[in-house]
Amino acid sequence: MAPMRVAIGGISHESSTFATVPTTLVDFERRHYAEGDKLLTTFADTRTGIGGFLAAAAEADFTVVPTLFAAAMPGGPVTAEATRALVDRLTAGLRVAQAEGPLAGVLLDLHGAMVSELDDDGESFILRAVRAVVGADLPVLVELDLHGNVTPEMIDLATVTMAYDEYPHTDPYERGHELGLLLARIVREGVRPTTALVRIPLLAGLQRQYTHAEPMLGVKRLAHELEAEPGVLAVSYLPGFAWADIPPTGFSVIATTDGDPAQARQIADRLARFVWERRGEFVVRPLPVEEAVRLAMAAPAGPIVLADIGDNPGGGTPADGTVLLDALLRLGATRAALAPLNDPEAASPAQASGEGSRLTLRLGGKTDRFHGQPLTVSGRVVRVTDGRFVHTGPMSTGVVIDLGPTAVLALEGWAGGEVEVVVTTHRYQPTDLGIFRTQGIEPTDRQILAVKSSVHYRAAFTPIAKQIIEVDTPGLTSPHLDGLEFRHLTRPIYPFDPDMTWHP
Ligand SMILES: [Zn+2]
């Protein structure tokens, strides 16, 4: 008997409806993009969702039919043109696959928080197009990021929906692998997934979504306990992505059982109640900027990690915020390094003037009005690189990163001191020590490491950090959600409506 054929692909984007720059086709094509067989060579042996699908397919003796995988850096909503082009390419791949013979199933790596100009619910838009090609009955298993804002339509369109368990996202590979093996049980053993979704009216601060501390650690533990009950196939918890001003935004839990909808419902309700009882713990309380910098400078030993949580490009910000850099230069910090500062207009002259040269330029704060002013700074060009490196740490291991032309500037502090800044041409969230090491900065030798990230930096930086401080910088990932103008959220929702009552 010929091996069963399984199509693999995905389109992944986390969209901030508050970000001012829309996400275009080029943003996908130059970030993570692979069509056809290129998907196999790009993702084999990577710790990604697609990498997990491929490993499970090999174990289950499936023949893989690669279609398209495309992911862009989080940013503004995906343009209509990009949405149509990507969905057309994905479904064209599925049509070709079907023309060559029957498919046993489809494994899709999506996000869950993609907002398209064509549809607030980008994943359902993708899944409707997929169903139009493969029909209503073919198993279509979907992996989501834990930041997905899940809708009932997504759940109805997918056969199984499973999210990452960890934030930082160290387990996309494991969840992809788990889904691939579950597909084998569906097509060979007659497992019949049935799913319950409960949406909780809660906007969870990103910093409190960290899955290695409370309150999320307890949520994770209970989910794993429930997942171990007989008949349960998968339990997921998605605290969601609050910077999407759309009705479905919030916390969701998903339970999938083998043919028992009442059991799925009961498990989802129980987990949802557990989350709701802890809603007050999802509020973030970061340290004011100057207080954080002074604390880091005074610490007896480094590195002290300062998390610039207001300007996390992983949440769609420009990564050119200057508020933390301004404080470091003003207060005289030294042996301090900051990454990244995304500013192509500054990276380019630094590249041109070359290593060892001195220059004065306007740096950062150029994209919008939310992330501080451009700073006039002077210093030396310490290093110029092409900005390409491979992740070797616990997140996205094996994935190639392209920062574009990159320069390390050693900037003179205005009250003495010196701050090294990694100035990039493309946005990047610092989730790997390679962001410093490949630019000639040994992070363990520095007193202060400032990183533009909400939580993901913790996977790589916790092992070397003497202390981690969440800094209250302004920006489009600031935890002060009340500073944003929400118009389309479903109300009431906690913490905006603190006295509300709710039960699943
Ligand atoms: Zn995420």
C-alpha cells in the first residue's frame, strides 16, 4: 500500500491594529518564506512548528506534500493584496497536491492573531479557502501561537486546534510533532476529535503570560492534568494578544476529546473558571525608566537585563524607541549594550563610514509618535555586518535571522559612560544571545543589557542574567492598555470593567 500523503503549510502573522505600518507581501517574502520543496530544506531540523510536522510525518510514514509557509514580523494588519496572494499560493499548492492523488490530511501552522484588511479573523479567512479546496471532511489540524485570539469559526473549520504551551515559545516543534502524530491516530485508528472553546473576557498583560511563573504556571499545570484524563486529546490555553481592537480579543481555552463533546465542554469550563478566578494576577506593574536604569547601574554585578517592554517588535512595534536609550545616555550608564535599534537611515551611513570611524547622527524615534523622539548621538562605529546569523539558543533553534545591514555604534553618554547599540535595517525581537555575540558584544561581559522584548528574551537571557527588570517604557506594547483607544472589543472585559461578573 502506498504511504498516505499529507499536505503541510501555513501563514502566520500577529497583527497589532494599533501599529501604523501595514504588513505587506514583501514583509512575508523576506522574513520566513518557503514554497514547495524549499519548505523541506528550510525547516527540516529546525525547532519550529513546520519542523515538528515534518518529524512526525517521517515517524508516521506519511509522504509530505509541501505547499507554502510564510510568516512576517508582527506589525500592522496584513494588506488585502498580501492576504489574497498568500492564500492563493497556499491553496494552489493544495490543488496541485490533490491533482496528484488523494490527501489523508492537512497540517497547518497558523498564528491565531492575524488581522487582515479583508477579515478581522485572518485564520478563518485562510481556513475557509483551504476547506473550499479540500472539502469539509478531510482532517485539517491547526497549530496556533499561544497569543491567538480564537474564534468559534476557527474551531469549526479546523479538525483539531492546538496552541503552544510555552511563552517564551520554546515548544512550536513539540506541538507540531504532537499534532502530526494525532493526525496519524485520526486517519489510522479512527480517533474522532470533538472540541469545546471557551472565551474568557480577560485582557492578559504579556509579562504575566510568562509560563514559568504564576499565574500562568498554574494554568499550564491544570491544563496538563486535564490533558492526561482518559479520552482527552488536547487542552490549550491562549491568553491572547491584547493589541488587536477586534471583538474576539481575549483569553481562550480549547479542549478536544475523542468523540465526547460533554467531556470537552466540562474540561474547558473548568480551566476557564481557574483562569477567571486569577484574573487580577494578569495585571503588569513595571518599574519607571530612570529607577530601572539607576538600579541596573548600581547592581554589584551584571548583566542586569532591562526589558524595553513598551517597544517589542514581536508585538508589532517599530523597534526604534529611544526612551530607554535616552535614559542610559543621560544617566551615564557604561558597559551597557542595547539591541536592536531598528533604523535603516542610521545603519546605512554607519556601514558607509566603516569600522573605526566617528559619526554624529539622528537615531531612532522616526516611525510614529509612540516610541520617543529621535536622539542626536555621537560615537564610534565599532562593527559593521550583514546582519545574518543562525539561532542557537532555546527559541527557533536553527532558524536563519536577517537583520539586514547592521552596525554596532559605541555612543558617548551625555554624562560620561558609553552605550553600545546594535542598529539594524530590519526589525527583530532579541530572542537569542546571537543578537549580541554575532555583533562582537559578549553579553556576559556587560553590566546592562537592554532588549526590546516583552517575554521572549527570557528563554535565552535568564541563564546569564543576574537580574531581570521589566521597564515601564512607552510604546505600542506598553502594558498600560488603558492608554489605547479601543472601540471594537467585546465589553464588558477585565480589567477595563473591573466589577463585572462572568462564568463559563
Ligand atoms: Zn506568540
